[in-house]
Amino acid sequence: MMSARTARVLMQSGRSARLAAPLRPLHRSLHSNPKYEYTKASFTGFLKWSAIFAGATAFAFYTVDSRSAIHQYIALPILRLCTDAETSHRLGIEILANGMSPKQRQEDNEIDPNHLLEVTIFANSKRPLTLRTPIGVAAGLDKHGQAIDGLFGLGFAYVEVGSVTPEPQDGNPKPRFFRLPKDDAVINRYGFNSEGHFAVMGRLKQRLLHALGHEQPQHEDTRHSLDKNKVLAVNLGKNKTGDEVSDYTQGVTRFANLSDALVVNVSSPNTPGLRALQGEERLAKLLTAVVAERNKVQFANTYTPILVKIAPDLSESEIVSIAAAAKQSKIDGIIVSNTTIQRPEHLRSQPYLSAETGGLSGAPLKPIALKAIKTLRKNIGDEITIVGCGGISNGKDAIEFARAGATFVQVYTALAYQGPGLPVHMKQEIVKELNGKKWVDIIGADVDVKKE
């Protein structure tokens, strides 16, 4: 016979089973219901694609900021690995020209709220110009005036295009551009490859029309940079078979009213006989003709400053002669310097690379350019604008050039190795190095200027 206790257990088990029986089909029906499965899958998919979209958006914002490390440490190394130097150069310009490049996302007023970096250039000329920061890009990068706004967008306050020759010319045979990565340097023998005056003139005019929608009024406040704190300069070159004076005066005629400043390049080592124009008598004759042409073609109430770009491979006496020619012709500035034909003994790149003919630029040029700037500032005085160029790759380098006498500085080779964040990082570092001082207060601090 069944005990009373066993009977009670069996009765309770049966009751529990009967109560649970309706729940099992309900549970199964929820998980086998197509509508439930669709809702669950949709929600999971929504979360997945939301995460992907958020990540892609964050990555996009990251990559369009010029300060992002991805440009220097991933994009540029891949580009250098996959392309030769000249192809890489051309691709970089095309990216800048087509608006696909990153930009400076931090305003200069955030980097430098106290305006410590502001500098007036050509201060003693008829048209002093203000730069919000003393960081510019040298000629040779944007040879044909294709990427002006892209370069300004990186944070440069001064953009110099060219060299531009009167007639189109191909330059020297390829290969003609070589990387020396162990030295943070390059050698180029481009030889003034240029699309010619008229192609670049058309590009500059089209840019103005696109930006303004009409012919730009010509008056003393006009800036062809399209920004009152920036400067657009055109670097003028000479055709290989051209005339040593008329090639430059033609450039003045055509670009004096399309630029904020003009540069006479007599220092490229890749055009035969060009550097011979740096002799005092010939240089004074050339610069006097250039200034006279500027005065003749200049629109009313405007003034385009004239600079000359010299080589670093000059003796002290040659630099003194250039200073005399600059004073005699009444030009407004001197750029020191172009590339060097020297090959310093400490170059670490393969001997076959450093043996290539052409101009060496980058870090090895820095001590040579600094020495030339100090000599020039010492002999020309405080009044003329000197632009420092050659081996500048960070804010500390820029400070050294300022103390040696540079009114502002230009970069070129370092941009190829460090990428689009270079101007922003330089500005941040200069502000830190100034430690409350103003840039203008340190110009020429290390030079004992000769008094007339």
C-alpha cells in the first residue's frame, strides 16, 4: 500500500507538471515566432551598424585632422614604400589640390591666444604685411600653383609657389628626385620643370574668380592669399636658354598683380650658369631692373614686395656683396637659402644616393643655412626681411633661425617626412619654447649687427 506521504508527493508533482505544461509551449512559441526572431535580429543589426558608423565617423574626423599620427606613421611610410620620390611628390600635390588633404582643425588663436607668433614682414617697405604665425612653405613643393589653398589649410601663413619660368620646360631627365631617409634629406635636380607663366597665371586668376565671384578689387588691403594674415608669393625662375634679365622682368609684369610678393630665384644649382647671377654687379643690375618693372606695372595704391633667393654655398665676402646689391636695388627681402651642392661627411644614406648630383635639402642643410643667415643679418642690418629656409623640421629649429636673424621661416623637406601635421606641431612647440616672449623679440638675438 502507498503511504500518505508518498501520495502527497505524487499529487504535488502532478499539480506542478500541470501548471508548467502551458508555459512550455509559450516559451517555445516565443523563440520560434518569426516576428520575434526578426525583431531580435534587427536590433542586433542596428547595434552592429551603429557601432560601425560611429567608429567610421570618429576615424574620419581623426584622419581629416592634420595632427593625426596616422599621416606621419602609417600613410607616409606606405607611400614611400610604394612609390619613388617624384611620384610621391606629385601624388601629394594632387591630394592637396583636390581638397582631399587633412586640415588644421585647431585655430591659431587656440594655439597662440596671446599672439606671440605674430610678425610683420617687409616692415620698412611701402607695404608691411602681417603674418599670424612665422611658418611658411618654400618654393619647389607646389611648382605650378595647384595646391595653394590646400597648403594654407595645413596651417601655413606664407605659401610660395614655383619656380615658374616664362616658357614651359620639362626640366632635367628622370630620375631627378631622391630620398635620403636616414638623413631626413632629399636631393633634387628637377631643373625648373615648369608649366610656364601663362598656365600658372590662369590658375591664380581662376582661384580668385572662384573665391570672390568677380574681379578682385586692387587696393592696398588686397591679399591674394585671401586672408589678411597670410601671404601668397610667386617664385620666378629663368628658362635654360632664356635671358638673365628679361625672363625675370616678364615674371614681374605678369605676376606683380596676382601675388602678395615676388621672389627672384638666382640660386638653383640645377640650371647652368644661374648661380653666377649672385655676383654683386650682375645681381644689382638684375634686381634694379626687377624693381623698376614692378614700379611700372604695379596697380595704383598697391605694392608687391620683391625678394631674392640665394644659395647657402657662399663665402662671407660673397654674402657681403649680396647685401650691398640688395641695398642698392632697394629690394624688400632675402631668402636664405636654396639647396646646397655640398655633401657633408656625416651623411648616413647609401653612398650611391648621396653621390647623386643636384641640390641637397633637409636636416644636413641646417648648419650651412644658419651660418649664411647670421653673416647676412650681421652685414645687412635690421631693416630688411630675411626668410630662413634649410633644414628646419621643428619649433626649436625655427627658434634658432629667428635668433640667427630670420624674420620668419619656411619648410619643405620636413613636410615630406613628417606629414601635414608639421606646421601645427611647429607652432605649438615655438609657443612653448618662447615661454611668454614674442617671436619678434628674439629675431637676431644671437647676431651683432654692424652699424652703418
